[in-house]
Amino acid sequence: MNDAGRKHVLVAGGSGLVGTRLCQELQRAGYEVSILSRREGTSPEGIPFVLWSSLNQVIPSAYAVINLAGEGIADKRWSPKRKNAILSSRTDTTTRLVEAYREAGDRRPRILVNASAIGIYGPHDGRPIDEKSSIGEGFLADVCRDWEAAADPVTQLGVRLSKVRIGIVLSRKGGALPKMSLPVRFFQGAKLGDGQQGFSWIHIDDLVSILIHCVENDQYQGVLNATSPFPTTNETFTRLLGKQLRRPILPVPAFVTRFALNLLMGEMAEAMLLKGAFVYPKALQGLGFKFKFERPEGALKDLLG
Ligand SMILES: NC(=O)c1ccc[n+]([C@@H]2O[C@H](COP(=O)([O-])OP(=O)(O)OC[C@H]3O[C@@H](n4cnc5c(N)ncnc54)[C@H](OP(=O)(O)O)[C@@H]3O)[C@@H](O)[C@H]2O)c1
């Protein structure tokens, strides 16, 4: 609690796509918000940045930390060096947070909301996945497993930990949707591979709402899949995108897109685009969370209409 009686929420990686929106909503909900960042100054929205080197000084003032920090997964081709950066930017920052909670003693925040991703389940066939499903194989599953494991020790300090396994975030400001929309707008839209791979998505507004619920509601703890209740296939989502943008979708044979994506993106193509999973938010539904955007049609209309 600060001098004005407002609770302080520290958002690590709060300068990114999800964090920018989250910080605005936290402010609107009456919280004092700061962004833990590698930069100094303030965000374009006027939210103060706190350098990671000042973490120990700032943490006793925080009521909760929401940790979104990590190198962009799809920003660059996955070389061994890039893979290491993707992993260590998540495990190192999370470990630093947990250490800061430890060092703050009785003045530590009571809540840690740590991002993770549905990549933890690995690529799957058509079987539905929920929070009880086993951890999968591959680079993304390994990253998410280690990321979550880095956060787990905080529970030994009596801190409530939410591990939010985020699906493909739909936003008009960045991430997957603008990338998927671009070829469709230019009459080049096509399903990827055979198009039957799962596409487990979430509207950014619902994700932000889930993260704020994690701060406010004691029941929002442990593993939570942050995906809409209606995951779809790549083919259906691409078709709906075409419908929303009033563009045709080309009947490109599976081997053509598979070949092109593998050539362009290497290992990332299979892990992120050509394979997928049907992930369900069973835990959130059990908690009674109400999604504003359950169906892809509604989300696309809101974001692109
Ligand atoms: N967007 C999605 O579809 C999606 C899906 C599943 C999971 N997630 C996860 O959710 C989190 C937030 O997603 P997002 O789309 O908002 O990500 P984003 O736009 O890439 O933002 C992540 C933030 O992490 C910080 N960061 C980057 N590299 C870092 C490093 N080496 N050390 C410390 N901090 C670093 C950056 O903040 P500063 O530059 O201010 O330090 C950046 O603003 C990410 O961890 C992502 O993996 C996202």
C-alpha cells in the first residue's frame, strides 16, 4: 500500500504487448503501477520504469508482481544462441524475482503472477488438453517447464503463485493477429500445412482480466490455462479471418506452405505454426471466470471489424 492508500503492482516486462494493456487496466482499476524493465524513464502512457538493478529496493512496496518478461519467442530465427536467450531471459528474471521476495523477508509481496505458455503441452493431436495434461516435448515445452520451475520456490515463502499458461494472444497492436492478417488482406491467405493443427487463442482483453483476477482473487492460484473455451483449427481460424476481412482464402496444398515455412523459419515453423494443440481453460471455468470473447468470430469482429 502506498501513501495514497493504493496498492502497488509491479509488472515485469510490462512494456510489451500484453503488459502495456495490462498496466492501463490496472491503473483504471485504481492500482499504482510500475514497470520492471531494462530501460529507465517512463512508458509512453506515463507509467514509471524501474530498473531490474533496483528490484530489491522497490519490492517491499509492491502488493503483487506480475511477471511477463522474456525475449520475444518468434522475433528471430532459433539459433542455439537465440534459444539460450529465450530461455535464460525467462528463468533468470524469474529467479531474480524469487530471490528478491526472499530477501524482502516479512515485507515481501504476497502474490506472484508468473506468465507461462501453452507451449508447455508441446504439439498434440486432436486430444483436448487441460491443466492436468502432461508436459510435452520440444524446445518450447522445455522453456515453459523451466520458467515455471523457477517460480515455484516462491510458494515456500508463503506467497500465492499463479502460473498463467497463455495461449496465442489476439490483439490489433501486435503478436500473431497482424502477422496472420497481412497475407489475407493482400489476397494471399492460406491455411498452414494441412490446417488441422489446434489454434488455442485468447483475446487480449480476456487475458488482462485473468491477470487482474489473479491479483485480486485468492482462488486464482496454481496452473491456469489462459485460452478461450473454443480453440479452433488453423484452417477454421484462417477462414474466419478471410470472412472478417472479406477476402478469399487460397486453396494452397499442404506441402507448399509446409515447405515454404520450414525454409523461412526452420525449427520454429513446426513448433509454432505447423503443429498446435487444443487447450481448454478448465481451471478458469471451474472458478467461474466469464470470458468476454469465447468464440473466434466475436474476437475477430472486435479486433478487425
Ligand atoms: N503474445 C503472445 O501471444 C503470448 C503467448 C503465450 C505466452 N506469452 C508470454 O507472455 C509474456 C508477455 O507477452 P508479450 O507478447 O507482451 O511479450 P513482449 O511484447 O515481447 O514483451 C515482453 C517484455 O519482456 C521484456 N524483455 C524482453 N527481453 C528481456 C530480457 N532479455 N530480460 C528481461 N526482460 C526482457 C521487455 O521489456 P523491457 O524491454 O522493458 O525490459 C518486453 O517488453 C511473454 O513472456 C510471452 O512469452 C505471450
